[in-house]
Amino acid sequence: MSPKIKKQKILLQTPKGMRDIMPGVYPFYKSIYEKAEEIAEYYGFFPIQTPTLERIGLFTASLGETSDIIEKEMYTLKTKSEDRLALRPEGTVGIMRAYLEHGMHTLPQPVMLWYKGSFFRHENPQKGRFREFQQFGLEIINDEKAIIDATIIKILVLILEETGIGPVIVRINSIGDKECKNIYRKELLAYYRKNFEDLCKDCKRRYKTNPYRLLDCKEEKCADIKKGAPQILNYLCSSCKQHFKEVLEFLDSSKIPYFLDVYLVRGLDYYSRTVFEIFEDTNKDNGDLTSKSLPVALAGGGRYDSLAKTLSNKDFPAVGGGIGIDRVVQLMIEKKITIKRSKTPKIFFIQIGKAAKYKCLEIIEIFRKAHLPLIQSIGKDSLKGQLKIAAKLNIPYALILGQKETLEDSIIIRDMNSRAQETVPTEKVVEIIKKKIK
Ligand code: HAM
């Protein structure tokens, strides 16, 4: 292959880990977002949209210098005016920045927000893992009650189940507050110190940089060592313990299926107390669910009571979660779930001649106001060419506007199956065609 063709071929490909969402798949995204927005608004959430780019420092300050996102996954850039920005790897930090920047603590509390959009992580692409992916997220800021944690989980479960993918299950744990985490960290390090030589190469590094990540390792030998590791629940202070107990009681009373995973810690520094992930419930024996046997998470979240303090000098306890929309779409497609598509056009509009071309936008507008979408090819001139497209798209009716019809203020309705045609006055066409396609 010549270097020129090779270069051309590369130019025509999306960057690694990024995809076009094609017209056939787009309606799945639309239907999930519509459902999610509707449910969120019924529960009292308001929409917010934050920028795709934020200052790098915002993320490094809050996600943890040694988290995977900061260490290797952030897309960063320097602008011409030397600002150092990052494509947002997640949404929570930007939402908290907006809460603080706009003094939202002066609004009635808690502030409940939903958001959606693209997020970017330079990860190794694999099934369900992309470098640009979409999330729908919910955040409740300035409320520390356990019922708030359960509400977030409940709504995320509701949204997921209403997409039709079937039952889901919540994997949940509490990692305590700053003090509990510090005590646990020491215990964890002491335990892994004894087993250091048997750890994989990555875990030897994690031991030094981010010991909680030791609990995520999928290597068999490390998974075996993990079985004996101290469990954070045993190091929770009494108020964290009580908080978690109440979260579980609320989940029980709402009949939300969950299982306790004492080793779930999640990778971001800002979390405290409740952490959770949501998975498709594949009907495995819950007792046997391990991080190794789990499919990819459809959603994840938790409490982040100290994030506001990290970014400002104020305390605003908060909790939230995000759904990975691409993963849900993949599951819907795999499960052959059909969605109510937006109106599929049943009418193809054909124009022939200059006078008809001048009038065609007017006709399309008449149909738009009547909520009847039209397919058209107004750049084309020949009747045959346009009829061919209508037939190829399987559209049952064509409207034909020629020179004569333009002058007479009429239009031809053609039944594409029987090929029968009738000429009707323009003012009656909507009424007549509505009856036909009913
Ligand atoms: P997260 O667990 O990193 O949490 O992401 C939430 C969900 O986004 C994941 O469960 C997954 O479904 C999806 N996701 C994450 N990375 C990818 C990827 N590379 N490709 C496809 N899907 C992905 C957060 O981002 C937190 N901000 C959630 C949160 C909100 N916590 C509190 N409030």
C-alpha cells in the first residue's frame, strides 16, 4: 500500500476507542436518555450541563494522583494561552465545581442534578470499554442522610430496568470516612507487606502507589491473597457503620436486590462511605459473585462527602452515580430489545422542475406543522430517480409535485405498492394522506 493511500485510510478511521453512533443505533441512546430524564425529573432532579473541558488541576486534586484516571487515562492539552485543560474523564467533579462556583448552597437544599454527555478516558478499548463513552448521571449535593444514597441507587436501578434489559443487581460496600480509611489503609498495607513477594508486578507497584487497587487485581495469585485481606467494614467507626446499616435497610425496604462485596473500594479518591456498582443480574448464585465473574458494570457511584472540602473550604456531603449508556445500548442490542422509534416516515416527497423546487420547502413545512415527517431528495431532478429511492426505502406513499401541479396548487399522491395516483388540492393533502397512513 502506498504511503499516500495508507495515510488516507487512517484519516478515514475514527480515533482508537471512539465510534460513530450510526442512525440505526442512535434511537437506542435516545430512548434511554428520554427514559432517564423523565424518571429523574419525576424524582425532582434538575438538568445541568458542564463543559467538556475543565482545568486539569480540578481532576488531579480530587480523583487522586495515583488513580488510574490521573496516572494514565486523561486526555490533556495546553491552549494557546497556556491554560492546561483536560477532556472530562467523569462528571461528578465538574458538577461539584459548578455547585461551588455558582453558590448553589444558597438554593433550597439538597441540590439534585442530572446530566448526560460524553466522557473521555485513554483506556485499552475492549468490549464495553471505549475512550469516548456516554454517561447519564445523578448527583444529590448537601445531604448526608442514608436515604439519599438509597434513592440514588433506586433511581439508577429503575432507569436500567425500564430499558427492558431485565433484572439488575447492586454490588455495594462502605469504605468509611477519612479516619476509617486511614486506619484501614495501614491494616491493608501490613497484610500485603507479608505477602509482597507473591504479588504480581502491577500489584507490587499498587502497594506503593494506591493500596486499595490491590483489591481489584484479577490475577489468580493476587485474588487468592485478597481472600485473607482485612475487610474495611471491620474498621468503620460507629457513625459510618450506622449510616451503612441504614442504607442497606432502605434498599431492603425498597426490595432492591444487592449483595455486599466487602472488597469493593472503587478507584477514585473522592469516595467515602457508600460505594456501589450495578450489573445485569445473570442469575448466578449471588454468594459466588466475585469481581472475576462479574460482567462489566452498567453503572457506578457512591458518596463523596469530602470532595467539596478538597476543592474549597466548605463541607457539602453528597452522593451520586452514573450509568454507562454505551454498555446499556450494547446489552439492549444483544438482547434484541425493540424500542419505540420516533415516527418512521411513510411519505416520500418528489418534485420535478424548477417551479416545484421553489415550492418544495413550503410543502415540507406544511407537513412538519401537521407532525408528518417526509423523506425527500430535493437535490434530485428526475422522477424516475426519486421514485427509485422511495421504493428502496420501502415508503408506502409518494407525493409528486410537478410543473402543472405547482401552477394549479395541487399535488399527486401515489400509492407506491399499487402505483395508483390521484391529484388533490394542496390544502387537502394533509387531511387525505393522514387517513391513508392511519
Ligand atoms: P465510573 O464507575 O467510573 O463512575 O463510571 C460510571 C459508569 O460509566 C460505569 O459503571 C460504566 O458503565 C461507564 N463507563 C466507565 N468507563 C467507561 C468506558 N471506558 N467505556 C464505557 N463505559 C464506561 C463515575 O464516572 C462517577 N463519576 C460516578 C459517580 C457519580 N459517582 C458519584 N456520582
